[in-house]
Amino acid sequence: NSEKGSRVERGFPESLALHEMRASAVVWLALALALALGTVDALPPRANRAGHSLAERRAKRGPATRGLEAKLKTEQWFSQQRLDHFDGGDTRVWSQRYFSNFTFYKPGGPVFMCVGGEGPALDPSVVVTGDEHCALMVILAKKHGALILALEHRFYGFSHPTPDLSTENLRFLSSQQALADLALFHAYISSEHSLPAETKWITFGGSYPGMLAAWARSKFPHLIHAAVSSSAPVQAVANMQGYNDVTAGALADTAVGGSAACVAAVQEAFHELGVQMKTPAGRRRLEGLFNVCGGAEALEPPTTWPLFSEGAADPLIPQSNDPACTDPACDIARQCKIMLGETSSRVHRRSSRWASVSRMQEGGAPGAAPVFDDSERPRSAPSALALLADLNKIARGGECLDASYEANVAMLQNTTLAGGWERVWYYQTCAEFGFYQTCDPGTKCPFTTAPHLNSLQTYYDLCQLAFNISGGETEGRVAETNAVYGGTALGATRILFVNGGVDPWRAQSVSEPRPDLPSIFVPHASHHFWTHPPRPSDTSETVNARVQIAYWVASVMDTPSDRAGHHGPSDLASHHGPRVER
């Protein structure tokens, strides 16, 4: 029953569908240890913003891990990583940053690899607590006597293969190069520590690292025994309409504090935002209501309008939803209370009004312009737009809303290592993945659709300005990415896909499993929330998902390896396939 626990999809062992499954005592003890650890993103909510959402959780470390980091090397470097794995004539190498933890390792045991991605620089806690992506992996390492590794992704954190981020140098940034990094690192670690040839490696990751974890297993089955791929949008797409379609459903999910009335209130607010955007007087009102950086006439250039609309929607992006958070606008429940005016004395009147609006819209075409009846609005009640502005002010902690197109372009054109961090992930969207979260008419997007502000072309324009990559080129490269990896139909075995019900990125992940490619659906959970360090406040669905993942990892540890013999670095190109030239 998906309402009572994590739903196990087709292709998963039938016994795991039962909440009272007969898991081994060791698994249960491991999960108990996880709870004792206490508290300790991933893909950015917007493709042109490499930062995390406004409601991003801050990692904390539990007391059970204090002192352990002192026993570990703070960081290590693999100094012979190749710059270009696909050009035999290019012998240049660079140093890639990684972390290791041998605390639980038993000779002959497996290797658990936490795959690095587009997030901030890794630190030693990644192999101690696991941080947000690999906490369960670290817990399971003790059960299985595993060596724990974490490899930082090229061009992110402190792993810089080039002296700057020029477009010429970013040609060495791709998921294919990153996967080849993993393969060569595998050879290095195996040799450096004399690991047996039959050692089983399992990759773990959430979000983009989850994509890489799955693809590492798919492309290197002789090296990677299995993979746990959480919240991984493996199906690249230029126009990612599904992101905001799922967002609308998340805001309506009563289990996390949403409602149909909340969705209706959001729709009205963004409908009014669109109306105000059309006139100079309306734009002056928006600048004041939302505390737009730059003051009067900041929204006069039309190029600022998509950025403003995106910025106004940022507090309502559910991918980081955490019901246990404490900030005043940090989760769907609190956001909906603000949008429904339930923080004022007019709770009943405003909630009733939007409930009637939502009823009027039932049965209407998706994306149809909302119809609002003001007959129930008390004259003193704030408008939906004013409530949206209040939500933004609360979520931003008093900071202004930056809609400057020039500043946004300047960040994307910054080629320095110190200041170009926004540029790196956006390059990957232009050159490989797309993932542009549009708000198109005719979709379920609850934000502004008229005028059509957040169109695909607005993202393509930034690709052109930042990297001289046209929209047509991006579409071609997205198609190539799916051809290389197979999208959601990737040809592989022993990959477990896990997705959360209120995570918009699930729109591009594997939801229809096949034999030997199981999946778990975690109702009401946000972006790879189950990979975070466990807390007493976690929902039963999240806890159950961890149990099922643990059980699956134990089961694949008992399966024979695909590894027929040792494969050295010279085998990389043949197993990885041809690189698509850019």
C-alpha cells in the first residue's frame, strides 16, 4: 500500500513489498545504528542556477561520529587521472581529489563508492557520515565490511583539471569523461591496495551522482557489480515540462501539508503576476511587493521577466521538502499556510475561497487559465499576489530578489575557478542534458504561463551567450546523451532506482522497472531524502525505503560477479563506447 510505506515496483523481490518483511537481524541492527547517528542537493532546482533551493537542508554531524574524522586522511589525490580518456595522443594528467575510509574494511570485502557530482566540494565527512548522498551506504559498509570511497567529480569542488573554465577547457567536462575517471580510479585503488580481482564494487549516488552511479554499472559491468541510483533523472530532455507538473502535484499532496486549495492560490498569485507584468504600473507594483534588487524600473527590460518569475517561484519548489524543518517557510505545509492566508485571522474565509476556486477548476483542461471568484474575498484580505510576496520575503530572510539578466549572464560567463561555479553545471545542461524547467501553456505548471515567460528559448539564449551553443545544438546533444546511455531503457542489470513522490526530478527517472532493474517509490518523499543521515523525525515511508535498499544490497552481494578477469586502463575506450565529439 503506497500510503503506508514505500511502494515496491515490479521487478523487485516480492517479499520486499511487505512492511513486515523478514529482513535479517543484521540489517535491522544496521538501521538501528543509523538512527543512533542522528542528523548530520543535488541537482539545482533551476537549470540556470547551480545553487540549491531556498529551503535546502544544512548538513549536521551527529555526536557518534565525532573524533572519527581525525583518524582519517583529510583528503587524498589521484595524481595520474587522464585529462582526455578518448584521445590516445593526449597524455596529459591531473590530480583528482578523493576520500577513503578503511575503518570497516575486511580483506576480501566489497568497495562502496560514493559518486561525486555537481554539488559543493567534498569533505572528510562524506566517508564518515555519508552526508546527504551516501549516509545509508556508510551504514551498510559496516555490515558488509566494505571499503568506503568517495571521488570528487572533475571541474567541481577542488578537482580542477584545467587552470580556468573557458569553453575550450570545458570540452573536457562531460559525464562520459567522469565515468572514465571512475574506471581509471578503480584500477588505481585496486592496484594501490592490492584488492582481489573478484572484489565487488557498488556505486551509490543521488541526483546527478545517482545518474553516474547507474551509468557506471551500465557502461562498466566488469568493474561495477551493482548500483543504487536515487532520484536520478537518467532520461535527458531539453524541455522538462514534467518538473513543474510534479511540482503541482506535490503542492496538492495533503500528506505533506499541501492541498488543492493551495495549488489554486498559487495559480491565482502567478496569474496576477502575469497580468501585472504587462504594464509599467504593474511592474512598479511587483518591484515593490517582491523587493526586487535594483529598485524602480528594475523589471523594465523584458529579459528580466523570466528570471523574476523563476525567482518568485523558488520558495515553492518541493525538491528539498523536509517536514521536520523549522524555518518559517521551509516546507510545503508552511508555504501553503502562508499562501492560504492561514497565518492571519481570516483562516476560514480565505481557505474556503480557494477551495471553491479549486472546485471550479476541477475537470478543466490542464494549464487552462484559472477562473477566480472574488465574491468571498473580504475587502481587508490580502491578495494571492501579496501573500506570494510575503512568502518570498520570509523565505529570503529579507534579501532582495535578483532578476538582473546582465548579472546572470556575467556569472555564466565567469571563467575563473574562484567565481565560475555557476557556469560549470549550466555547461553540462547545454552540452548534454537540457533539464530546462519551463512553464508552458497547456501543462500543469502552477506558475505564470501567460505571458509565456519561462520558455525553452530563454534557456537556449543563455547557452548561446555563455558557450556559443545554439538551441538546435543542445537538442542534438540531448538526443546523443540518450543514445549513449539509453535513457530510462538503459541496457543493464543490478541497478536499483529509488524515487520520491514529491520530487520533481522523478519525471525523468525510471518508473517502470524491468527484470533485474527494480525500483522503489517512496510516497511523499523529496529529492533522495532517504540517502540523508537518518533522524527520529523521518517518515515511515523513508525508513521503510532504507530497509528495502539495505535488503537489496545484501541480496546482490550474494550474486556472481560479471568480472571475467582484470581490465586495465587500456580497456576503457572499448568498454565505454565512442565519445561524441563536440
